[in-house]
Amino acid sequence: MLNIVLILVYSVVMLVFMAYPAMKIVEGIEKFAPIPDKWRNFTLIMTTIFLSLLIGLFLKFG
């Protein structure tokens, strides 16, 4: 349980820093296929959360 809490704490801190890379990833996806605004925002938010969780996992176990 403590591992999950620590991963989430690390991830919350990294949310701010992962916004820019997530924007660049979504822009790269848009070069191949146009994305509607509603799905663009959803994709951006999910990519930011995914990247933050990856960094949180790396900080905990890396």
C-alpha cells in the first residue's frame, strides 16, 4: 500500500512537468491523423497522466 501511495505522490509532482512533453506527443500524433478538439484535450490529459505515472514508477523503483 505504501508503494502505491509513494508512486502517486511522485506522479502528482510530475504532472506539471509532463504537460509540455505530452503536448509535443499529441502534436506529433496530429501530423499523421487529425484529431477533433474534444479528443485532442482528452488525449492530452491522458498522455500527461500516463507520462507522470511512468516517471513516478521510475522514481520509486529505478
